[in-house]
Amino acid sequence: MTDRPTVLVTGGAGYIGSHACRALTAAGYQPVVYDNLSTGHRSFVAGPLVTGDLLDGTALARAFADHEITAVMHFAAASLVGESMVDPQKYYINNVQGTLSLLQAMRNANCRRIVFSSTGAVYGNADSKELPEDFPCMPINPYGASKLMIERLLADYRSAYGFGAFCLRYFNASGADPSGGIGELRDNETHLIPRAMMALQGHVDFAVFGDDYDTPDGTAIRDYIHVTDLAAAHVAALKLLEGGHAGGSFNLGTGAGFSVREILNAIRQETGREVPHTVKPRRAGDPTYLVADPSAARKVLNFVPGHSDLATVIRTAWAWHQKAHPFRQR
């Protein structure tokens, strides 16, 4: 055992969860990863690992008992917008039912602090405005809908069971740990920046989905936040819960949006190479503009991104992908 506070990190072998574990360790906590390794990577885990599924209540109970868990960071989820449109059942079972199973295990273990990985997808279509937390939540895909359902669950658990719960709505997680040790790595990569870099390296084809949006260059606009900044915000939220804060829902973003074409141009500037691509029709479930108003997180969490300028995002991502996906001839 350890004299450091022990935090269960569900999905801690994944992209964002593994960065959060590093931030927890640096802040004096002991992360314990709980992951079924369906998309996560054992090599990303630096400390204790419990291999298990959220729907396995027995495995969860054992994890809480064996490691004396004091709080939870909850990243484990199915998270592909396109997939959620064609297989919504998977998203409601994995995300909502899985979270209910986790919350039951927390209640049984008298553990009532949780920091939840939510998403800007809870807002749906938002015209062309930066989104504050009180913007109406009308998700347009099952992924966003499942996350909003969990936010409602956590609000009810605050009221009924005395939970402290932060729901952190982050926008486009991006970049990689500056050390180059961990980053985005998926068998089926769908995210813009890593997929574009993999196309540059000759591993995949790359398509711009939609060049007829109502934006200056016709491509969709997103708010990109560095994964290291996301991890720091989760630790800040946890410390507030330890001080008695009840939690709430907060945006994690920069307040600045970049179009798909602007991202491709930034990759060209960093690498000196043009990303080969085609243009295809829009995908169902993709909003035109999704940019955060981060002012509430700045005030409550004292959260100011320090690594999320576009140059740093692209530079750290490129360093990681050169290690994870070496160039090959196609």
C-alpha cells in the first residue's frame, strides 16, 4: 500500500487517461488503472493495473477493496461519433450502463468523489458562437447523448447520495506528452490530427469530410486543447472535491477555433510536407462549429491552458507519431 491518496482511473490505459495518470503521479497521488484494454495499451500504464470491464461489478468491487480508492477519474467510454450513429446500443450500454455500474461500486465502497470525462458534443449544433455551460444541450449523436445522460446521473447522485462530481466537457483533445512516451494510438484512428499525420507517413488515406460548411473556408471548425492541459484540469478538479466542492459541469477548451484546412496547413508548416487528401461529403452527426467558452473553468478551476497553442499541439503530436508510426512506402 501507499501513503499517497489512491485514485481509480477508468480507461487509464487510453490516450487521455494515461496522461491523467502521469499528472496524478506528479501531483502526489497513486493512480490505479482500471481498463479492459479493448482500446487502451498496457505499455501506457506505469503503475498498478486492474484488467476489468465496467459492467463487471465483482471486478470493480475487488479493485475498490484491494486498493483503498479515495476518488475516481472516469475516462472509460466508447467515443467515436460516427460509430455511435450506426451502433447506438453500444454507446448506451458501454457509457451509461457502465457508469451506473461504476457508481454502484463507488457507493458500496463509500467513495463519493468523481471527475468525469464529458464532451463538448453534449451541445450539438451551436451556430458560430463560443459555448458557455448554460448553452442548451441538444446533442445530435448518441455519443454526445450518452455523455449528457451521465451528467444527469451525476447531478442526481450529488443530490441524493452526497457525491462530489465534476463533469469536464472537453472539446478536441490533441497533442501528446512532451516526453514523447505516450500519445494517440488506436487501431482504427478517426481523429483529425493523428489521422492526417498517419496519412503523411503513408499508413492511411485521409479525407476532408465536407467543404461546404458555412465557415470561411468551407470546412468544420473545432477547439483543440492539448491533452497535457486536460490532465492538469482533472487534477485541479480532484483537489477541489477534496476541499469539499460539490462539482458541476465545466468546459475545457481554449476559446479559439481552427478549421480542418487550417489544421492541415499547420501540419504542413511543422513537417514541411503536404497531407495528401480527398474531399468527401459531410458525415452525419458532425456540427459545423464547436468552440468552448472556457471562462467558467478559468474562474472555478483556475484553469488556463499552457500547452494548447496550435504550434505546440502539432509539434508534440508530430514527435509522437514519428515514433509510433514510422514512415513507410505505399
